[in-house]
Amino acid sequence: MKKFFLILALFLMSIKIYGFTQKEKIQKTLSKIGIKQEIIDETVKLNYEIRDTQYFEDDEKVISERIKKLKKLFQKDERNYIVSQDLITIFGGKLGKDYKNYLDLFIKYTPYEYEKIFSKMMYSLDNNDILKFQNYMAEISKTYKNVPVIIELAKLFTINNFNEKQIQTEKVLNLLEEEKDREKIGVSDEEYHFMKLTYFLNKIRNYYDNGEIEKAVSEYLKNVDTIKVSEEVKNYNLRAEVILYFNVVLMNEQISDDLKKEVNISYLEDTWIAHKIKEETEKDSKFLDKMLQ
């Protein structure tokens, strides 16, 4: 029996618990570049602090303070592509003439080659240089013809039509379902999960707008609440989780079938996010106000 447990223990030790969290992505890529551990630790902490800014923060004072923190950290090592990426993607409109400088440094130091072309492509599109945009798009298609997810990602960011964007997003999500595939192109578990939450929020909202309220709530219970991710990933996206949940709770209140409504409530109250909200509210009575403001 002892021999059996020894073999079992050795077997379990040999199993690699796979994951590519935002923290792991930052640690792995920045250490490979040669950035000091102290700066990497600061980057992880600041990246977590600003994670909600792009979609959920409109307080100019908070935004300004976060930009200052990023710039201060960036001054310690311009190779920190995580910081330059945060500056251009989250705060691009606030950078003025400095935007191009941060963009150039991101392109120079990002370890993901496709991002270099992709960034130039999007910059050309933003500046209405259609010829350059088309050339970069063609370059991506040619260079990554054997990596379909990169081509599909590039297409995703050029689509404006809602239905087409949803179809394309689903295609990208399916191509990135395996963590090993996400790691290859630098999409962390948290980023992938946020993409999923956004996709389902749009899908659920579309059902609601079309009067299919029961279908909207059912979509959440069947396909969102059942997503299996770590606490770390969920907490990184906590605000998005809370907002999506409360959208669904409010939708459920409009269902005319009282029995169906009550059944849904029992399921909704037993979700991870419902328990999390209760837990956080017990620690901070203003938790929900902060999440939903």
C-alpha cells in the first residue's frame, strides 16, 4: 500500500498544472527580456489596479493618477512592453503627442511578433491611411497563413457590424479554447475570460432587446455561470462579472411567468458571483456601489 501511494505521489508531482494567468504572462515575458524582478512585481500590481479602467472608469482624477503611475513605472525600463501596451490601449486618447512614442516602444519590445504588425495596422486604420492598413492586413494574412487565430483576431478588430462581430468573436473564442494556444499568442486566461464575458453580455443583451427575456436569462445560467475558471481569473474580471450578473437579475424580474422567474432566482442566488457579492458586501457595505458606479 505504501508503494502504491509513493507511485501515486510521484505521478501527481509529474503532472503540470497548466495555466497562463495575467500574472504568469507578465512574469514570464518580462523576465525573459531581462527586466528586474522588482519592476516585474510593480507591473503585476499596477496592471491589476488599472484592469477595469478602459471600460468602467470615467473619473478623470483616477484616470490621470493611473497614467502618472504607468509613466513613472515605464521610466524605470522602457522595455516594459506591458506598461507601454497599457498606456496606448487603455489611455491612448489621453497621451496626445506621446502616443506615437509609446506605440513605437511597444512595437520594439513586445515579444509577440504578430503584435508588431497588428499595431502598425491599427495605427494606420486610426489615421485613415487605408493603403497602409491594407498592406499590413495582407502581411498578416501571408505571414500567419498557418496560424488562423492571428488572422481571425486581426479581422475581429476591423468589424463594426454587431452581428458580424459576434460571429467573429465566437470564432476567435473557439480557436483560443486551449490554454496552450492562448499562451502562444500572449492571450492570458483573464483576457480570454473577459472576451467571453463581453461576448455573452452582448448576446444576452441582444436577446433582451428582441424581447426574448427568458432566453437571455437561460443563456446566462447555461453558458456563463457554468464557465470553469480559477478564482484568480474571476477576481481579475470581478467588475465585469458583477455587471453581467446584475443585468441578468434585472432581466429576470421582467419575466411574466412567476414560476419560471422564481426558479431562475433560486439558480441565480446559487451562482459563484452571487456568493462572492454577499461575501464582499459583508466586508464592505459599499462594495456594490463601487462595482456598479
